[in-house]
Amino acid sequence: MKKLRIYLDTSVINFLYADDAPEKREATVQFFSRFVATGRYEVVISPLVLDEIGRTRDAAHRSRLLDKTREYALKMVSTEPHAEIMALADAYIEQSAIPDKKYDDALHVALCTVNEVDVLLSWNYAHLANVNKERRILAVNHAKGYFYPLRITTPLEVMDDE
């Protein structure tokens, strides 16, 4: 059976250190130790994730986050074809699937769609990890000719005891 290909948005890596949300932090730590470290899934990120981490104001926290991407040897998805990814991100904004102030979120989804990633993981319930957003995003994808079944959810949804 093919491994699930899972894309981590920046929120998932950030929650490894979310002292203000201990339940999500613990779930994220378990996800990394039980599923990422063991190779259960093919886990990927993008240069956009590294760019967002690079904008972290706290230098020590930024360094910890970057260290995690190296520690777990997170692979990069392709950013090509760049124009296609940008056009799809623009379509999410134009069709109100993602708010215009959340362009990076639109780029994360477009990267996953064009690269045929199985699951985009996020702790961002407001703009990504909820069924209504997923439905809107999939409607845009279908209208633009993308039919690969992208799921958008939290780490909790891909953890099991098998």
C-alpha cells in the first residue's frame, strides 16, 4: 500500500512548542515521534514553510523550528510550475475559498494540489482545517481541472494505533 504523502504547514511545526496549547502540543509531539520519525508517512514541506519560519521574530524559537525541519529530514515539494501554483492560489482568493489576507495559506493549498499531496496538515481551523473550507477549495480545484482528492485536516486525523 502506498504511503500517504502529507504536507505540513508551518502551524504544525510551531505546535511542537505551543506551551499555551498543551493538548495540541502533545498531539503534535506524538505525531512527529510516532509517524514522522518512523517513516510511516512521506512527510513534506515547501520553501514557503521555511520562509514563514524565517519570519519568526524570536531568534531562538526560529532556530528551534528550523532545527526540527532538519532533524526530521523533511523533504521539499516542488514549487514548479511556479506560474500554475500562483494562478491556483489566486483562484482560491478570487473565489473566496481562502481570505485575501491569507495568501500564504492559499499558496500552501496550491502547492499541495499541484503536487498531488494526499493530506495538508494544519492547526489552522479558521482558514484551512475545516470541512467547509475544504469543500470550497475542492470546488475551485475541480473548476480548474484538479481532481486529486486533497484532504485538509489536523494531525489528530492521521494518527492511529495500527
